[in-house]
Amino acid sequence: MKKVIAVLAASAVAVSMFAFAGCKDNDDKKTDSGAIPGDYVEKTPDEMGDILDDFFGNQGGDETPVIPATSSGMGIKVKLNESLYCEGLMDMTSSVSAEFKEKITDTGFVGAGSATVKAHVKSMDFNTDGSSASTAMTDKYAIDVTATAYNDSSFIYGGATGSVGTVNDSGKFETMTLPEGMKAKLNLVKLMEALGGGSTGPEISTPASAIFETNDAFDMAALLAMADQFSVKISADLSDGMKIKISATDETIWKIATVAFIEQGATEAEASAKVAKIKGYVSVNKFTLDVYAAFDSSKTLTAASVVIDCDVKADMKIMNEFMPNGTAAVADQKLPDISMKVAGSVEIYSHNDNVELPANIATDASYADKTDDLIELISQMI
């Protein structure tokens, strides 16, 4: 079971490396923030080891929590907001909001969900010689689409409505409404057979270990050493089952960067100097990354989530210091700052809600079967 915690901590460090781009305030008391609310108390390495041994029965780390497919369903919720602004060159915003629930029944399984995707990009117009054509950024791309998805034991069904805007051949920005009836379905059994997965359909009951499996060598001692090395905090709430929270901040980013320079051959002093130089060009206005997991009293994993909140601004003169020939390349150019923000969460949870499909969806002829097209596309790619 200790392997579960190891993966969560590794996720906190790994995501922090990729998320060094930028999000809004995270409030554990908000049920829509993605956080799992709790009265978390930071634990020492010895305390955390004792807590895990006590909660999971001191089974040497081999016991894995199981999500009982017959008694509950699984759901996933995604919320993401992004922005990228480069003064005078580009202004981009995007958001994704999605939720999907799967439910196992005596006769099979059903799923239903929807997603909304919005994006808007403005950028500078340039002449053929590379000079700016104007002082204003203009619309280049826009999307505002809502998609629905369903599945039964045989098919996945999908549809979309909304609009997409692009620049046409004449350089004019135009918006096109998606045609009615944009629906498709995929035959699950046929698709799995084509991919070599057999014809019995997807496995219904999946242990949580399939999600959290990791290398046996990555034990609790290694986890706690890593957490201490990279300033990753581990906290627990034992008031109702067990909740775990693993947190990383911008300090984690700088320590990861320092270690990376050392692994490339720099001395500790040289690595620290390089990181200090980067800090002179990069402003981390905010960075938090929280990874949560919740287990009930029967040791069943009931929820897990990742919540990120960051805001970063970079002075592009950093290229003078770190890019090959950077000084010569940008010495006579005025480079804009780049501001990046990302805010969002990904949640996985168990539920006992009813999941229903639209009436007669299995015989609805408006869903075009695209299974063969997808199989053909996959075959060309592999």
C-alpha cells in the first residue's frame, strides 16, 4: 500500500516540472475546487510510516485498495483554464470543463458525460518580409464546442455542437457553426478485437493497483527522502478513514532545477548560481500543486485528485544567458515578456448515482458507425 503514496508524491514532483507555466487560488473549503476537504496535519517520515502500517494492517506494502465495480461507479471530472500572453504578439485563452460517469450493472455497464471546450487566439499580422503589418492583434482562431459521450457494453456514442472560427484563404476571420447531426459511434468489441484485446469486451472490475502500480524498489524510505529533498509535504487526515494530501510549491521547482544541473555535471555551487540567474528572469507569482487521495474505513479508494494553481511571468532576455548564441541573436531586439497561467483540477471518484442513456440510442441511426475508419487510421499509424 505504501506504493500508492509513492506514486502520489512522484506525481506532485513530476507535474510540477511540466506545470512550470502557470493558475487561480485553491481553497480546500470549496467543493468545486477539485480539492478533497479535510483537516490535514503534516506528518514526519516516521509518523507517516506508522500511519500507513496501522491503517492498512502492516501488510508489508502488498495490500492494494480495490474499487468494487459492482457496488459503485467511477467518475472523472476535469476543469482547466489557461492563458498565454505575449505583449504585441499573441493573446490566447482556453478552457475545458468535462465530467463522465461510468456505472456497472448486472447486465453490463453504461456511461454518460459531456465536455465544453473554448479557446480564443489573437496574434499579430506579419508581412511577407517578417515585419509587423499592424500594431493590433487580430482574431486567428476560436472554438466553442460542447460534446456529449455515452457508452453501453457494445458502443461508445459521441456528438458535438457549437462553432469554430478560423482565418480563411483571404485572411478574413470567419466563424462556422458545426453542422447538425455530428454524431458518431464506435463498436467496442470490434475495436478491441482489431487491437488484439480479444472479443469479450473491456474488463469490468479493475483494482486500483492498476492505476497506482509502481516499481517495488520505490519504497517509503525513498519517497520520504525525495519529499524532503524537493520540499514536498505529506499530510494526513485520519478522522474518517484516511485522506492524504501531498503538496509542492515553487520551492520544489527550484530544487528540481538545482538537482538537474548537478546531474548534468555542475557542482552544487554552480547549480545554485544558475538557478539564481534564472530567478532573475522568471517571476513565479504563484505555484501550488496538491495531490489528494481518500480511503474509507474499509480501505477502499473513494477519490483522488490533482489541483494546480500557478502564475508565471518570464523575461525573454533569458535567452541571452541560456540559449546557444543567444546574446548575438537578440542583442538588438526588444523582446516581450511572456505571462502564462493555468488553473484547474482532475478528479477521479466513486459514486452510486444512476447513469442513464438517451432513449433508443442503440438504434439511433443518426450516430454514424466510424469504427472501421478509426481502425484504418490506427493501422496507418503503427
